[in-house]
Amino acid sequence: MPKNRQDSDGLAQVRDEIDRLDEQIQALINERARLAFRVRESKAASRHAVDYYRPEREAQVLRRVIERNEGPLSDGEMLRLFREIMSACLAQQEPLKVAYLGPEGTFTQQAVHRHFGHSVHAISLPAIDGAFEQVQAGDADFGVVPVENSSQGIVSHTLDMFLLSDLKICGEIELRVHQNLLTRAQSLAQIERVYSHEQSLSQCKNWLRAHLPGVELIAVGSNSEAARRVRNAPEAAAIAGRAAAEVYGLPVLFADIEDHPDNTTRFLVIGRHVFAPSGRDKTTLLLSGHEGPGLLYRLLEPFHIHGVNLTRIESRPSRLGKWAYVFFVDIEGHVEDPPVATALQDLAKVSKLARVLGSYPRAVLTPS
């Protein structure tokens, strides 16, 4: 038999095998959807997806996906596929409503899809306050807001909203942020001004200094707003993500211009309830105490005594008096874990305020 004929026959067999596997995959996905629907039926008659959404369960499923993955697909690709399957199964009757800091094309929207999949009703809002208000009023099931960047630090407005709201933190998302120079200009020499959110301008300040010295830098409300402004202005450029480039039809003149290659933004998922432990959790606390020497020591000592690891601490004005402060503290573990529960009992004896803002699964993976 001629070699070309043998190659053709071998390729046909491979394609037949792929077709057979595709049929099996499709049948198994539909069977998973049927089982998910049975879970709904067994619990209650409610048709609202939020009544069946369990972030701790999803985190456990995704961790097992990583544990059993042997390639060739990366962990990130596997997580993305399973996230979309779970998202579609949950949304069979009614999708989750998720409020986020918009507009369309922002990194926060990417975080929504990274955490919830695309089978949700994403509600774009112009300010962080709006996301809190939508969830508080019940118009959205959850919200997604930025809280800190690895190079630029904390988003103070998000923390300050917890002083005014009784919403809970239900999850966290870590998103690798790649900044791109979007423009219709053919070269850097044609660019007269650059628009972007102030944080993105800061994340790219060394690149801008080296490649666009003297060009006017204009801070706007979001990277998507920057892209919208330059789509019909060939003398201008925007710094934004690829999602904004796609939404506004802008070419990427230079990619990945952020100063730090591991540039990562952390987002919080806000909701109305604290969920059960997932086995690998984080708890965020809002603390304050009686002023005087050793205040911070007294607030943190119970965690040391009971072996609870602190991962972050931030201070913010309490708004209850001049030079009065509260502390936002992240610890490892869930409020139902015995060491954490015991530490909180001891903390109540020495603190003026010890409020649990949320216990939630730690981010599963930071995809590149």
C-alpha cells in the first residue's frame, strides 16, 4: 500500500476515535446536567440558582480537577473547561446574577467569568458602591470587586465599603493582569496621549517612561473607558486588557507592557451569606480595640497562641473619630475550624470589635 494511503487511513482512524470520544463527552456532560437538576429537585421548589450555588463545593471539585490532571492540557485549561461545565449546569433554569465594576471589557469582568463561568447574567456597574448596593438589595446574587494589586497595593474604597455594609466575602479570585497598548496608530511616534485607569498607568510607568517619554497620560474611570475614547482617535492610545481590545475593535500595538511580569490583581466575591468550609479556606476579619500601648499585639496574640497563620493586615480610618482606626486581617482557615473558633473566642475578650467579614475558599489557581 502506498505510504500516502497508509497515512490517510491512519488519520481517518484517529478522526473516527475523536468523533466517538466527542459523543461520549457530550453524553456525560448532559448526564451531569441531569444530576445537577436532580440536586435542585431534592432540596426545594425554588428556581433561583443562588439557592443551590455552593462555592465550597465548587472549590473542592476544581481542586480535584488539578490533582488528577496528567496533561497534556494545562491545569489552567482544565479548570476553565470544568468551570464552564459547572456554570452551564447551574444555569439550567435561571443564571446567577453577578454585579461587577464595569464597564464591559474590564479586568473585573474577566474575573467574573474566571470564577463563575460565562453562563451567568453579568451586571455592569460604574462604581464599586453600586456592586455592593445591588447585592444588598437582592438585585444581584453576588458581586465581584477588586481589593488589591500585587504591585500597587490595596483598593481602599473596597475595604471602606465593608464599614458601611453587612455583606459577606464568599470567595476570592486571583487574576494575572497583562496590560497592552491599544491604538490605531502605526507607530509610537504617532501617539500624542495615553488613556487608562490610574492603577494601570502606575503598573506600566517604567515602560511608558522608556517608550513614550513626554506623552500626555490621562487617567479615566476604567480601562474600557480608555479604549472607548481612542477607538476613533488614531493619535491616542489606551492601556487595557485584550478583552477591551476585542470589545472596541482596537489593535494591540504592544502586548504585556506591565512593569512586573507577575502583576496580579485579587478580587473579592461578595454575597449575603457565609458558606460552609471547603477544607482550604481563608477568613477576613474587621478588628478594633481600646486605644493604648499594645493594642495591635492584644488583637493578634490569640491567633499566635492557637497556631492560626495571618496572611495580611491593613489599617483604615474607622470614621468613628479623628485618628481612630480599624484593622482588616486575613487569616488561614474557616470560622468553623476549631483553632480559628477558639482564637475568636479569646479575641472577643480583648477587642472592641471583632467582625467576621467572610470565610471562603482560597483562590484555586492563578492562571497566566
